[in-house]
Amino acid sequence: MTISWQLLGDPGRDNALLARVDSGQGVERLLFDCGEGCLSALSHAEILAINHLFFSHLHMDHLGGFDSLFRRTYNRLSPPNRIWGPPETTRILHHRFQGFLYNLHHRQTGTWRVTDIFPDCQKTARFELSEAFEILHEEETAAKGSLVLETERYTVEAFALDHNTPSLGYLLREKPRWNVDPARMQAMGLPPGAWVKALKDPLSGQTELEIAGRRYDLTALREALLIETPGDSLAYLTDFRMDTQTRESLAERLKGCQTVVCESQYRHADRELAAKNYHLTATDAAQLALEAEVGALILFHLSDRYTRAERQELLREAQAIFPNTRFPDHWQI
Ligand SMILES: [Zn+2]
Ligand SMILES: [Zn+2]
């Protein structure tokens, strides 16, 4: 597995999700939300290495830990400082950036880009430490549908959910991996060597390969030797109300997703409260996991109203519908 994840924060407190995408050559870190105290589980080096911060929405319990992140990274040069979120993320983050005194900033450098994700476009703003983050530089408005980020290794899709304000759900997908079938390689009498790397690299630009003094057509060789392994997938869903239409469209979008990390603010008995507050119950989350045929369901973002016994009951309600449901391991419930 090359996407691994770590749920941050405790039950009944603020939470966040850190995903690590390991390409073999390096690890990229994607943080989803940044509630109060959530970063305390991470080392300083790991915080400095976070590549992207994705907000579901900007309620206090998802943003309260941002100052801790910004304290460590406000003047970071590498990796680039990147934040994504629903409409108004730029406006609210601009206030956060400016919520400190800067007086030696003219000599300092640090660039931040914040993107508001709309259903049909993205609006990015750039902010500079050297300007004490005063000026909002508009950069681009690109229409990309639900795909908000694509790298060589993975994609991130975002989709708006109804929290009486847009709350973005995210789907992180690793791109398929290509591996050489050793049995086929042996059957063709091909020796191992550096040519395997060129074979697996779709961007190599080569049309032929020379192996042990013989020339091979690269396309034909790829078809003969490579086997596709589907990439890992991880979804992050929080703070929204479930109705039939939402469940059906999410089930389609998340079909077969390996791991879904999903809020479960309320027990089924409190479903009226859940609907009133635009949140899910454990059974809502489990029903979605069942219909989407996902691999595993991880419940988080529980209301602080529940005792330990009630949390156990909440989990059992979900497991009755979707057996492979659990809480993050470190919660020890
Ligand atoms: Zn909220
Ligand atoms: Zn929340």
C-alpha cells in the first residue's frame, strides 16, 4: 500500500486526517482539515513536510489548529505552501495570515497560494510574506470539474456536500502502477537490467529499446510484459447531511474506494439532531459504505455528548450495517 493515513485528534475533540503518498522516491503529505491541537501528534519535520492542506469547510473545529501550522511554515520556501477549500477559504485565510505583527518582513520571502474551489471553477490567490500578506494577488480561474489536483503520482477530486454551507468531500486516488510480469520476461528470454525502468516510464519518449544487443518495439514490449495494478484510494468526508440523492451520488463516486474516513457526529437515536445540524449518524455513514462497496469505513468527528459506552454503541450500530467499520486505532474505544 502506498497511500497510508493517520487520523489526528481524539474522540469528541477536533480531528484532521494526514495522508502520505509514497512514490518510492519520496513521500507527499496531504492534510485534510486542521482542528485545534491536531498537529501535536506530528513531529516538527513532518509538519514542515506537509505539501497540501485541504479544508472541508472553515468552521472553527476544522481550522482551529491552523495557527500552529502557520507558525512553523509562514516563511517556508519549499515545498510550496498550498491551501485548498470551498468558497470563502481565501477571504478567511487572508485574515489568518494578517493576524500577526510583521515588521521585518521586507527582507523575508514566503509565498502562499490559496484556492477557492467552486463547482465549475477554481479561484487562486497568492499572498507574499514580503508584503506582510496584505495584498491579494488574483492568479487564475480554471474550470476543471471535480478534479482539483493532478500530479504524476496521484489525483485529488473535491465535491460539495450540504452542511447548510458547502463542505467539500475529497477523494485521493493513486494512479495505477505498472509492473513487469517476471514469468513473461523469463518466457521471452529477457535478462533483468536498466531497460525495465524505461519500459515502465510512459514519459520516456523512446519508441524502441535495446536489450542484450537486440532491438524491440517499445509499445509491443509494454503490451507483452506490463501488468497494471490499480492504485490505492482514500476518501475524506465530513460535516454534511445525508439524503437519498446525496447517498446515491456519493455511492457512485466512491465505488470500490479502499478506505473511507467519514464523520459520524451522532448515533441513530439522535438522527433528528443530525438532520437539524446538517451532520451524519453512524448508520448514514455505514449505509453509504455498504452501497459504495468500499473496503473499510473509519468513523471520526464524534459529538462530545457521548460517553465511552455510547461511542461503543455508535460503532456497533454502524458495524451492524457495514461490518468492516472501525474507529482510528489510537482511540482505543
Ligand atoms: Zn461544520
Ligand atoms: Zn465539524
